[in-house]
Amino acid sequence: MRPDVALRLPFTGRWRVENSPARRVPSHGTDLMGLRYAIDFTGVDDRHRTATVRDWRTVLATEPPERFVAFGRPILAPVSGVVVASHDGEVDHEARRSQPTLVPYALGQASRLRQGVAAVAGNYVTVRDRASGTFVSVAHLRNSSLLVRVGDEVAAGQQIADCGNSGNSTQPHVHVQVNDTADFSVARGVPITFERYRERVRRSASTRAVERGIPGERAVVEPLE
């Protein structure tokens, strides 16, 4: 197995961890498209809510992505390197928290996989990490928010886009994965760790500072100063 690739958290502020490889591998239930060690982060407010509004649509229907805390937040490069792939133009679709909308969406998963990378990743940026030579991708970015293009040099912590709800996404969040190639169709996942973050474990009032690690499922994290 290749050594873990060290990343910076691709954001500022507080975010909740979903589909962590600390919980299971493959983290997303499949090795397809290099997803083996991928991780998701959903933006939260000071009360750890992903959205500040709950109404009849939350229970019965879809919701506009603008009501979610993560939508439009800056997304930062997790590593320094060169942009080797990017895609823009996918719409930010309605979000889903209700069972009546989540069930049919889940049933459409296989169809989205057959449609290819854009239907799954939505808008994305892939950077070849200068330190490890691996390919680091961030996905589900906001339509028309990409600030970089193929061939650009980026520095870790530089804003590259905004958080969106494009591709295979039930609510605005950012997806991060590291692969051995930029070609998602044949990519193999590479283990990851994150550097210098504060973590609040689920159902705990205490936090801990982590110099390097992988945050646990449903933990709330934020970068250390």
C-alpha cells in the first residue's frame, strides 16, 4: 500500500465529516472511480446545523441549495501543485433531506454511474500534488465558481472554487479523494490524512487538536490557526 498523502482541510470554518475512511473502507461503499478512501464534509453553523431553515419542504420535498450553510463557501486547494483536470457547467440541483425524495434518488445511483464522471462528481478540480505525485480531487463544486483551469499552479490554501450541490449530491458539501491517476475510470484510491485540525467527536462537548490524522464519522472539524 502507498503511504498516506497529507492534505490540508479544503476550507475554513466548521464542517461535519461524512463517509469517513476512519469508519470503513471503501468509505463510499465502492472502489469505482477511485472512491476507496474518499471523504465528504458538510458545512455547519455554530450550532452544528447544516441548514438554518426547516419547514414543510424539509419533510416532504426538495429544498433550494441556498438555504444550506455550505453552499457558496470558499473551497481551498488541499495541496500545492498543478491543475491537471477540471470540469464546470453542471447545475446545482435541489437538495434532499426528506425520505420521499431520498428514496427515489438512491434508486437512480446506478444510472448516474453509467452517465459518467460529470454525473457523479459534478463540477470538480484535480491537482497533481507536488510532494507525492498523486492526484487530489475536490468535487460537487458550485456551477461557474471555478477560479482555476488546467495548467495553473496552485498553492495549498488557495481558493479554487465555491462549495456547490452539483453531481451526485443530496445537499451542498465538498468531496475529497486522492488517486494514482487523473482518469477516474481506472483510478485507484490512495489513503489520506489531514494536517492540523481541531475535531469535536460526535456527541462530545470536548475538542482535540490533531497534528495529523483522519477525522471520525460525524465529527465536526475546523482547521487549526
